[in-house]
Amino acid sequence: MENHTMKKIHPVADETIKTTVVPPPSSTLQHHIRPPSPPPKTRSPCCKCLCWTLCVLITLVILLAATIAILYAVFKPKIPHYSVDRLTISQLTLNFDLSLYARFNVQITAINPNKKIGIFYQKGSHLSVWYKNTNLCQGSIPVFYQGPVNKTVLNVALAGQNQYGRTLLGALQEQQQTGRIPLDLKVDVPVKIELGELKLMKVRILGKCMLIVDSLSTNNKISIKATSCKFRVKL
């Protein structure tokens, strides 16, 4: 028999064969590789201070509104009533310098209809009588306290001097012939409101009364033919 010598065959690397690495699916990469998380956001001290300030202001506004609502429900405030009852003229003369000097006396009735509210009439009040945008005289009411459900009659003296006396007096005399002279009484009075034992801030009572009188003769009874008054409270 012919003896055959066994030869070992060793694999030889083929340089022409390239090795290709297949990457894993994209879903697998996304699962294992996470993007870096953004840094946490921090609020600046100014932003925090602004937020706290707004919260405090809103709270104060709510508390103030609630307090006003409670006070309104308990005390039920009403604006006082005023009326002009009488008007007299003690002097209306033309001076040597052709200025017109006038002295009026006005009787005003003030009624406080509130059951639990008192009114302190303060210094600095101003009353004036006007004829067609021309100021004839002015004065002020006395300082006094008006209690709840009270009626007070005030006699207020007014005096004034106008430099255009001849023209103004001529217009008043011509108007007097018609028997209807329009006059305006303007009122500006500072007051303090008393709610029980609580005294609130100072407010102003503003008003205007339109009067129609029949005459401006001095020392004679003047008839008020018509009157219309409007008043409001200014904080």
C-alpha cells in the first residue's frame, strides 16, 4: 500500500476580504446613549422679590376691599343733605374806584341722615356766590361737629369785591328787570367721618346749588324761586 503523508492545512488570511461591523439598531443606541440633561434653572433674587411684592400688594388690596365692604354693610353710609333756605344782601355798592362790593348772607340747612356716622366739619371750607362765571362774594362755614341723625342750620356771611363793578352792576340791574336772576352757590368743605369710635381720613364734600332769585335789592326780602343742588364726596 502506498503510504500517504497527511498534510495539515492551515487557513491563510485573505487580505482581499474586509471585515464589516454592523452597528446596532438606532433604537438600541438611543436607549443606551442619553443626551446630557440641561442644568437646573434658578430664579434671580430680583424675580423672587418682585413675586413677593406682588403677593403682598394683592393681599392688601383684598383685605382693604373686604374691610370697606364690611364697614359699608354695617354703617350704610349716606351723603348728607344740604339746602339753601334764605338769601339776603346787606350791601351791594359801587365804590369810587368803580369796583363792586357785595355782602351776602346765606342760610343753609345741613342734614346728617346716618344713624351711626358723625361728621366733623374742618377748617378750610370755601363757599362762593357766582353770577355768570363772575365771583360776587365768598366765605366759609364754622368748624363744628354734627352727630348722627342731626339737622343743623348754618348762617354763613359772604363778602367780596369785583374790579369790573360798573359792568357787573349794569348786568345785574338789567337781569333784575326780568324778575329771574341766576346765581350759583359753590361749596367745598373738608370733613372727617366718624364711624362709631373710629375716625377715618379727611374727605371733601363738593357741591353746587343753582338758584333763581327775584331781586338783589339790599335789606329787602329776596325770594328764591327755584333751587337745584348736587353734592358728592371726594377722597
